[in-house]
Amino acid sequence: MTPLRIRFPQGEFARLRDRLLADPGRESFALLFGQREAAGDAVVIRVIDSHFPQPADYESRSLAHLRLRREYVYDRLVAMQARGGVDTVIDVHTHPFASRGAAFSGQDDADERAFHRWLTDTLEVHYASLVLSRSDYAARGWERVGDVSHPRPARARAQTALEQWPCADEARPAQSPAAALDPETGFLARGALALGLDVLRQIVEDQRIAVIGVGGLGSALAENLVHSGFHHLHLIDHDQVETTNLNRIVGAGAEDARHHRLKVEAVRDHLLRINPAARSEAHPTTIEDPSLLPALAQCDWLLLATDTHASRFRTQELALRFGIPLISAGVNIQVAEGRITDMSGEIITARWGDRLCLNCLGRIAPTQVAAETMAELGAELARRGYVSGQTVKEPAVKTLNALLAALSVETLLNQFTGRQELPPILVYENNRLPRIFPDHESPARRPKGCFHCSW
Ligand SMILES: [Zn+2]
Ligand SMILES: [Zn+2]
């Protein structure tokens, strides 16, 4: 069974651990409220807020024991019902006596089973739990089948690998390093020298990345991902290769255009030639397709490289719904009277919990989304001059795509190494001189309390 994922907003998993483990002599407790999203077999719980009891809320506590006052739990649950927007209770407690190998005790089993029964009988809310040792965690969700409560394995996921903690239930991969990581003969031996073996191990063994759009930008992005060691990609694009794409799609050739091959298949085959051990799944469909949801829900990053407002809107919506961090890349070339007047691109990093998204940053035009979603409306809007027509052939060059694709994957790798404190928006501009600089203005100007990314 797919482990349930408990996803924390940026910074929250580390804050929770720091706060609860600050007292090394006594067990500590927190009550989290979350929102559950299910897609096929995949279940994601986004942690929405955290509550920490005051000393007086504990009935008793010691190194290997804690009991909360009943009123505290009732009051929090009443507050939860009043709050709305959450449907899951996650209880977290520490085992400060354990330096590693966090595991639920027999007492925990009995307490949680009883609490789950009570919760489902009275409030119809979902329930999950986490236990923290001093260096790892164990997690589970509770599910009721008929009249019986069953634990289901769960994983806690921070937004970034830098903030992640090991799961005590997971087989330690250290004993059997992937062949790609072999320091003498491995495909990633030289990459490991640059990024470090620990970083590459996470990239190889623990990451699923979705690339939305595998045109000129997305195909170059996917190639950079595989060269960087990512071993599990989902490629999403419904388009076919055309001769006019061949100036920029990495992995596509004249034969692909002649046979109208799907872009995702041409790119997947290219990635497999580079690293046959990497798993690249081709999804010849649009991001709107609900059949993608189970795969997307389990991704660790969404990399967005499409050029329609509708697909960008939908991808951002999914990122927020499942609590997945997003990197969005885009390019722009403007030509007037035969001369390039602008050649630029930008990379936006929007992790869940950063409280910024493509909507409040002004990167999605609602009229364009409407026009692209509804063909008839689009024609009407175009007629009235609100949006440009749909069949405009945009200028495109490989060099700009290659630069932005590399910069996007650099930005992603930074989320593993922490080498640079990158701003949410990085701009590449190739006008008077090529230069890369942060855009501090757009985040500062964005309206606060965005409907999409604030809660
Ligand atoms: Zn316990
Ligand atoms: Zn927003």
C-alpha cells in the first residue's frame, strides 16, 4: 500500500522538531490540523496549523510518558470544527529517551486506536500520528475498515530535502548504494564529487519530479534532471513533434516529426539512452487530465515549463492542493521590425508555505485562462481585443531555452545543497548584456492574503 504522505509547509517540520525536542527530559506533544486529499491510492495530508499545549495542559509527563488533560484536547477539537478548512487531526509526541529508531509503543497503539474510534464516531474527522526520536521519526495514518481501526504506513515530507528527517521505518539505503553512485564506475561519480554523496543519494533514491510541458524548455529541463541524477520523472505533454519544433526539442529528430511522434515519448527515449536505470514515465495528456492525479500527488517537485495560462494555473492549483513545491520557468522573445527587442526568462520557486504563487505574483492572466479553457469564449475575447489569438507562432531559440533549463535545475539543486539563498524570482535578461538578477519587486508588490496560497 502506498504510504500516506503528511506534507509540511516550508520550515514547519523543522520548527516542530526543534520545539518538541527542546525538552530532553520529558515527552512533549503537539496537535496538528490538516487537510486530506485522496487521488486513487495516494493520500496526502497537508499540515495547516500546529498547536502546542501549555505546561498546565499536561496532566502528567515524564521521560517516557505523557498524558494531556482531556479538556485541552476537547477545546482544540472544538476550535478545529469552528475553524473550517481542515478535516484531519495529527497528533505528534516525542520519545526523548530514544536517540534513533522512533517507534510507536504498545501504549501508543492502544491510546491511538481508542482515540481514532472516538474521533470517527463523534466528529467524522481523519486521524494520523507521528512520533519523534531525537534523530528520526515514525508516522502512520489510521483508517477504519468496518468497525476496526487499522494503522497505515505514512511518511512525513518537508518541502525540501534540506529540512527532511529520516523515517525509522524505511530500510536504510546506505548499505546498498545505487550503482549510479559508485565512486569509480558510477554514472554519477563526477556529479557526486561536486554535490556530495549525501545530496546525490537523496536525489537518486528519494525524489519524484513531474515535468509539465516537454517542448523546447521542458525537454532541456528533463535532460538536465537526468544528468543531475534524478531517477524518477513524470513527463506530461499532449503535443506531437513537428518539424518546426526541431530547432529546440532535446531528444527529438526529423524521424519523430515525420511520424508525428508524441513529444513525451521522444524525450523519454532520449532520457533512457542517457540513463537506462532512470524511470521516466510518459504521460501524453494535458495537466488538466484527472488520471494524472495519483502520480502527481506523490511527486516531490513540480517543474512547470508550459506556455499557456490555463496549464500554468492548473499546475499551480495542484501544487497548492497537494502541498508540493513548484518551480516555474518561462521564456520571452519579442521581435519588432526584424530586430529582437526583448530576450529574457524567469524562474519562480514557490514552495508550499512560502505564501506566494503564480496568481498573486501576477504571472497568470485570468482572462487568458478563461480564453484558453473555453474555445468559444476565447474567440469572442480575441475578437474584442482582450486577449491575443491562440494561433500566434512565438519566436523560439534553443540557446535561451537551454540557459533557462539549466538555471531551473540549478535552482532545484540548490534546494538540496542549500549552497545559495536564492530569491523566489530569478530573471535572466539578454538585452544590452546577458545578466541574471533577482526580482524583489514582484514578491513585495503582491497582494497579501492571496485566495490561492494563503490560508
Ligand atoms: Zn509514545
Ligand atoms: Zn498566491
